[in-house]
Amino acid sequence: MRNYYWLVIIPFIGMLGGAVVFNQVTPYVLGLPFLLFWILLWIVLSSLTMLVIYQLDKSNGLLDKEGDD
């Protein structure tokens, strides 16, 4: 297993761990309660993390090339 696959854990910890630590309403960010903003932020960061893993993975196009007959 490649080391960069462990990047998947970062969004998990950020979303669930942060929800416990930052469970408060009052700073409003962009008109949203802070916890809702925190969760939305980690949804975006999760997508970016998956993009980084996809870019680092050398075998990401291997299945497409093998399937061609």
C-alpha cells in the first residue's frame, strides 16, 4: 500500500474530529453557523484530497488501457 493512500484519513479526522471540537453556533461564517461551515469546508477539502491521491497514483489509468481490445 502506498503511503499517499493514508491521506484519506485526513478528511475523516477533520470532519468528525472537528465536529466534536468546534461544536458551537456563534461565530457565523458566510451567514452559516460555524459547525455547518466546518462540515461544508471539509466536503470541499475531501474532494481536493481525492484529487491529490488520483494525481499521485501512477496506476490510475491502468484499467482503461487494459480493457481495450
